[in-house]
Amino acid sequence: MMTQDAFEHWRALVNPGEHDPQGSVGFPLGSTPDESFANMMAYLRDAAAKLDRPPPPPSFEPANLRNIAAFREAVVIEQEVRKGAEGNPTVVARADLLRRDVWDRWRAGQGLAPIDTPLSEAIGKLADVADRQLHLMESGGHLVTQRAITPPAARSTALEAFDAPRPVASSSRPDTSASSAPLFSVLEDEYVAIREGAGAVKGTISTIRTRVQVFKDLMGDRPLDCYVPMDLQQYVNELQYLPLEYNREGVDHEKLRALGARTAVDINKRDHSWETLGIKTMQDGYVQVVKAVISTATGLHRLRDPFAGYKIRWPDDAKPSVKRETLDHGKLNVVFGLGVKSGYLDDAMMGPLCLLSTRRIGILPYIRGCDIDVKHGVDIIRVNGIVYDEARKIYKVVPYKTGDSLRFFVLHDLFRRCGFVDWARAQGEGFIFRMLQNCKDPADAASKRMNRLMKLGGAAGMNIEVAHSLRHGGKDVLIEEEIPSDTARLQMGHQPSDDHSGYGARVELNRKQCRQLAHFELPAEIDWSMFDGLDFDAMAKQPRKMGRPKRTPD
């Protein structure tokens, strides 16, 4: 640490005056070495932030002030670059861009057009100012931080600094041994603990863990301040080759997991052996969870987001997202028939209920008998965000997406005609799909079982014709039956299209809308009579057979 005598000597060198407390260094000197160091660091951080988001070209101002301002920004860049691993990673990684930005803005202030010639050919008028500033700062001695800062080997002018070879990104990576920031894996554990405390189910936690592990495998488990912006881009560049089956069931899933993400990516990059992730999965799944961990860490600790402000360049060759398609009514008729023949209530009724209600399949397993009511002369269902499991004497959180999805929705009168409504209401506080409640994740189990039925019924699968397609199909039915769009949006649990409709009254289906939704004409291609006369009580009690069916001897 600099002694007080050395500090006073340095203060005399930079010549602070009564009306100029910062002298020649560009920041207030303070009365002690610690105070002066804190002011200097604040000045450098502020300068780096300005360079990261540069203002538009300045309007007319005195030429000497413009020259000094341009030089000061240039000096900040070069000082950070000279520090190597100790330099600000954002400044170091983007040094060339920042240098060019300072140069272009200085020329704009002089009324000169941008050119590609080196800075050394036109910035000579700043050399004397640059040399004097560097001399004062270096001859006075560098203030010592908590981490050792290696002084430059020799003083150079601003021209020499600009013309010096540019360090590559790898040489400017921060030194992990000198960092006091937590490892990314530690921040991951904190994020997972928060999500678990907030009620995230095991499936969600498992997905978080596996996706974060891919980031650590590809980019390393480092202290947070030892990542640089280019790491995020490099992660995306590598992620585009991650096999789809690495974190999804498939023929090669176990083999890929045994290889590890790093090896799997390298092989797929070379041989193109496996189908890769879609761009949407990369954006909303793998990259988003990394950002979520970092966002939580910056809130819990005094840490800086190493990727803040960096705009990802998504790979041009990444697989485009697959668009889901609705099933044609002929396939739906087959799927519904398979569900009825299965003898299980969820297989038989989940499909038509999802289609005609247009609600997400994940919310339907939580319907209880007491949730069914009559409004405006038609049957409706209200699902609360938290429901009480009468059998287990516990409360359960319903996996709803938004508050709008908890608005009541209308049951088509088909369900009353076939006897389902009367049976369901008789269940009282009990769940209608009681066997699904024996699963760890009822919503996930319902979706998987419906996907299996749809596959057996001829659906394309591959995330194209899947359980969620039923909801899209239900919307198409409403469109075909000329149900108004606002009515359809409320039935689906979406926000109204007109913000004005939310004022003065609760946003809910009115009498006319309820009756439209309960009595529209059903698609003729589906044999709806298959639901008549079903023994719903026996189907609800039917336990699932576990494991694969036994093979019969030849």
C-alpha cells in the first residue's frame, strides 16, 4: 500500500489546485491513498460504462477539450489492456471496437468523415497531452489494489499504445487463482435452492441442473468474474451442435450422457451424427437458465454480470424451431377411440376435455368435483391456484402459467349429455383424475400419456403433433364455428386483445359468450357417441399397470 509520504509526493506531481481538485489525472484525488484509489476506480468504471454504450457524436465544443476527452477515453482502454488478466474483461475483450469508436467520434467532432487509415496518421496533436498524462500517472506510482497490479514495462505515448499489437481474447482472460468470486457451480446451487424453496417440482430442478451442466462442460466452471462476454457467444456457437438426445429420451441418450457434453459436441460438429437442438430451445432453455443463475447471483452478491450488454449472434445454421400442428379430425377420432378402449379415465376424457375447453393439458389433472359449477345456465370449471387434496390432507400448487389461465372456462354440453358432469360433480373435494394424482408430476404424466395415445393413433410426434396440439385444434374448432376472437381468448385463458375491456368490470365470459361456448356444433368427423354410457367411476378407479406388457410365448 502506498505510504502517506509517497501519496503526498504524487499529489504534488499532478498539481491539484483549489479550483481543480482532480489536477491532471481526471478524478478527485482525495485526502488519503484509499480515498484516492476509490475515486480512481469509480472514474475507470464510469469511463468503461461510457465506452460500452457510447453517446452520439458530440456537438461543437472547444477543440482542446475535445482532444483531451478523446485521449482520456483512449488512456482508459490502454491501461486496462496493459493489465492483461487483471484488466476489465469487458474493455479488454472489446478493445479494438472501443479504440475505433474513440477515433471515429474524435474525427466526427473535428468535422471529418470516418476513414480506415490508422489512428497514428491523424492523432499526432494528442501525443504531447498523452505523453504527459501517462508520465504523471506512472512516475507517481500506481495505487495498489487488493489484487497486485503489474505496472507497464515501459512508458509509451498514446500513439505507441494505439499502434501496439492487440492482445487476443485468450491472453486477456482473468486469472481464476486471483478471483474471490464464487464458482458458477456455487451460484447454481444457490439458484436451485431458491427455486426449490419457491416450490419448483423435481422435474423442473432436474432440467435446470442438466442444462447448467452443459454450460459448465462447454465453458468451464469458473468464478463469475472470470468469464468474459465472448464466452457467451462461444457457448452458443458450441451449443448449436449439442445432440437433441443428450437431454431427451432416445436411442443414443445413455451413450451421449456417458460421453459428456464436450465430447458429444465435438463429435457432432465433426460428423453431424445426431439431430441438434432447435434455436428456440437454445434461446429459451439453455441460454436463459444461465442468465437466470447470473441474475440471481448479482442480486445476492456484489457481483457484476460478465455478459451484461452483450448481444448474442445466433448461429445461421442452427435448426429452426418446429411449428406445432393440429391433428385432423380423422386422427382425433382414432385417438379418442383408443382412449376409451384403454379403460382409463384420463386416457378417455383428457383428450376431448382439452380439445373442447382449449385449456392447457397440464391444468386439467387438478380439477376436483367441487370446481364444477353452473353459470349463466351452462357448466363451467374454476381451478384455483392452490387446491386441497382431500385424500392426502395436503395442499397442492396447480402448474398454471398466468393469472389469466385461472379464469373459469365453459364445458361443452357434450360432457353433460354423456353423464360426465353429473359423475364429476359427485366427487366433491376429490380429484376427478385421481390416478394421475399418484404420479410425482401429474401434469407431466398427463402430457406423456396423451402423447403416447396420439402416437398410436397416427400422430407425427417429433414435437409437431403432440398433446399441446389439442389446444391448438380446439382453437381452430372455435374459429370454424365462428366464435368471436375475444370469446375464444377468454375461454383459452389468454389476456383480452383490447386493454379497454379490462376497465370497469372483471374480465370474464358473459352470458352470451358462455352459451356460445357450451352449444357450438361439434366436428362431424368425430364419433362423439363413443363417450355415451361409459362407467366413469370404474374407469377412475382402474389402477395403471406398471412396466411393459408380458410377451406371450409363440
